[in-house]
Amino acid sequence: MIFELANCGFFLVIKVFYGKLVMGINLGGVRLNRIDRTYRDKLRILLILYFFSEEIDADSEEVEDQYKKVFRSEVRIQKIDFLIRYPDYLSFELLELLEEDESRINKEEIKEEIKSIFDNNEPEIRRDDMLRYFFGAYEEIDHIIAFLVSTDFIVYKSKKNAAGREYDKIYYLTQNGIAKIENQILKHIDKTKWYGERCKLIKKYFGNLTGTELKVRQYTHEEYRLTPINEYIKGVQENVKNKYYSIFGEEI
């Protein structure tokens, strides 16, 4: 059954997994949490590419007509993914942003966003741990990119140095891929709503930052910076609560 569903396309697989498996229903007496995680990761990375990509100039000669949006840098994927998977770090970053430039940031809006995150217990329920690698939070996504290419959501391009290592990674969203996302995934899969809203929130306040700039901000956290290589990054819930109180004079 799973094999047949997998060959029906990305949309149907995600719909089944998010509609049933994520609620703990078994198929054939076997819980499929690992498979559910695999498709959740694919969905999340796809939505990052969709929401944070830029429109391609119609007059551009460097790309083909089928390419409609472009996203640059795997580092940026990883750092945005970290903010999605650690709602407490996102909350702290929002508070930091408010302190950096309170005249430009809507204080009440930030307050309500963070209050909502903690009222819904997202730092516990939505947290999806990432390992600290040599350059910060990291999870291998080559298999996800290969899948998105094979299903015509994206076209992936990169360059290689003399040692054979890839760099200058670029991800183009195809016209077909965007149509699937907008007309099928976002419209018919309820579980995408939270991811979509979270991507919009991150984009609103941090969408202008490069992957390197996001990495620098994340490294200012001692809990993040001091996590040993190949161990899961610890949360900062207490730090958020303390800073929230110092700014708003009330607890969350």
C-alpha cells in the first residue's frame, strides 16, 4: 500500500501521512513515524524554497522559461530551517530585533507572536532537534533536493571546486512545481498551514538576511555555540522568558 501511494505522487503521499500517520494510526500493524518524518522534512524544505525564493526577471537570459523563482545558498536553507524547528530561538531573535530597533518594529505585534508561540507550547511540541555541525545547525538534505528535482518541483544547479566539493548552490522553482504547491499542497493539506504561517513570519523579519548573516546571529547564543559537534542543540526557553519579562514587564 505504501509503495503504491508513493508512486501516486508527492501530494498524495503527504496528504495520507499528514492526515493519518501523524495522528498515530498504523498501517499493517506498523507505526511509520520514520517515514512520516521523511515526508515532513521534504515538505518543510519545499516550503522554505517556495516562501523565501525570489521572482526571476522575465527578461533574464541566464535561466530557462520554466524557472519562475530562485533560491540561493544551502546555508540559508539550513539557518531558516533551524528557526522553524526551534520556536524558542525564533522568539529570542524576535526580541533581539525589537531591542536593536524598537522604532522600526511593532512592539505589540512581537509580543503577541511570542505569547502565541509559548501559549501553544511550541518550544516543546514543535521543536525538531538539529545537530550542531562544524558551521552550526545542520542536517543533510541532498536526498530531499534529489527528490524535489525528480518530482519536477525544482531544478538544482551548483559549481564544483578542484577538490570536487559543490558550492554556489542554486535552487530554481519550476512553473509546474509552483502550481502544485499553490493549487494542491497549500490548499488541500491542513498541516501545511502552520509551516506556511511560520515561513511568512520569519520572512517578514529576517527574510532580507543571507545564510551567513543568519548563522552569525545564531552563534551569539551560548547554548548554540557551545554545543559539542554532533550533539543536539539545546533550547533557550528560559532565556526567552527572562528577556520577555525584561521588555514587557510580564511573564509568558
